[in-house]
Amino acid sequence: MSDLGSEEGSETGEAAQGIGEYDGDRNSEGQRHGFGKALLPNGDTYEGEYECGLRNGPGTYRFKNGALYTGNYLQNKKHGKGVFFYPDGSKYAGDWVHDQRQGYGEYLYANGDTYTGEWADNKRHGQGTYVYKDTGSKYVGCWVNGIQDGSAELIHLNHRFKGKFFNGKPLGRGKFIFDIGCEQHGEYIQPVQEKEEEEEEEPPLPLEQIWKASEITQLTPWSPYDEEPPASREAAEAAVTEEGEGHEPSSDVLNPADDAEGEGEERREEEVNQDQEDKVVASVEALLVALNLPLPI
């Protein structure tokens, strides 16, 4: 991500020492004040508002290398809303605070990727969405100092991942959600780096996280933003069993004929449901193989 930094030094020197060319309004003390056009000694140009010799208000600054900023200034610094066009073709449009990208804005990168969201000190920081042009995938979630970090979703063409990210990589509990209507639960674990007897001059590169699958289920409401993890399937089944204990027998129990007929219908329904579940699981497993993801243990 390119950034030319701040250009206030040349303009400050021009205002203080009267160097460069200027055509515009001045105040009673001879300072540039109001609207004016300036040609700086380094070849850059500025056209816009001045106040007491400093760029203040809306203006356009053109760099000799082809970069351009158009937006608001405050005491010679980009401040407020503004758009910066960089020499490599990238562009930022959004909020500025004292020459820094800060607040909310959109960055179009030279390779076609885009980021839309919150900024702090020229870095992606807070909630934001990053879209990868080549694949169409997008990351929607938290950023810390320019790095993916926190609760997020990584959305692909026919599936997505919900979980936590740390230092740009998924880590901990999460799930893959598939468009066919089911999901795979599991967690990303960090492999333990084996220590060698001889000390190396350079520290070893960190190992890639490993996805450990646990089960395939129908869609569930859990997300990484939840404070508490969802109850497991075993816990849910145990809760149902406990709820059934201690209740009075129903009329179905007192009527064996009706009960037998009901049991037959329940068995047929269970067989149909099991057949549907088997088909879904088979479809998911085939999709996992295609995506190079591990099958549930």
C-alpha cells in the first residue's frame, strides 16, 4: 500500500521565506490569505484556500511525480474529507486527521483489491471489509494496526468461514458454512514448534495453523461474536433426555394400538430424515475434498 507521506515542509518554507511563485489573495500583513495558486520550488503545485500563509480549507495539491490530493486542509495538513490519487494507480477516499488516514475511508489498491472501513494512523484499524479482486473472496471483520485480528468472516464463492483471527491468520474455534445448507465445526490449532538441540542463528518461521474438524451439522446461529460457545450436540441430546424424565405418560402410552401406529410413522420419518442427512453429509464430504479441507474426526 503506497503513500507519499506529508508534503507540508515545502509549502511551509515557501510561505515563511517567500520562495516559489504565487498568484492570489493576501492579507494586510502580506501573507497568503484567501484563494491562490502556488508553484513550489520542487515542481509541485497547489490551488486552493489559504489562511495566514498556510493551506487551510478546500484545495488541490499536485505532486511532480503525478500524485494528487484534493480535499480539505487544516494548517497545511490534510484534515477532513479528501481523496488521494497515488502514482501507482491506487486511491484513498475518506477521512484525514493531521495528514493521516484516520476515520472512515475506502482504499483502492493497484492490484484491484479494495478495503472499506475504519482507519487509524494510516493503517486499517477497527471494522472493515477487504475484497480480493482475483478470487472475489472478502474478509469482513476486525483489524488491528493493519492486520486481520479479531472476530471475522472470510467469504468465498460457495462457502465461508466464521471464527477468530490472530495476527492475520485464523486461530481457535470456528466453522465452515456451505451454501448447500450445512456446516463443519472445528478449530484452528497452532502446531508446537519443535526445538532443535543446536541453536539457530535465525529464529524458525512459525508453522501454519492446522484445521481440526469435529462434526458436520445443519446451520446454527453461532458466530465468533457470541460470548458463549454453543452447546454441543451431546449436551443438547442430554438436555432433551433430562426434560423427558419424570413426566406423566401421555395418552399415546395408554393406547397401545395408536402407539404402535405412531411408532411406525416415527420410524419411517426417521428413515427418511436419516437418508436425507446421509445425502447431505456425502455432499459435504465431497465438497470438503474438493476444497482440500479435512473430514470430521
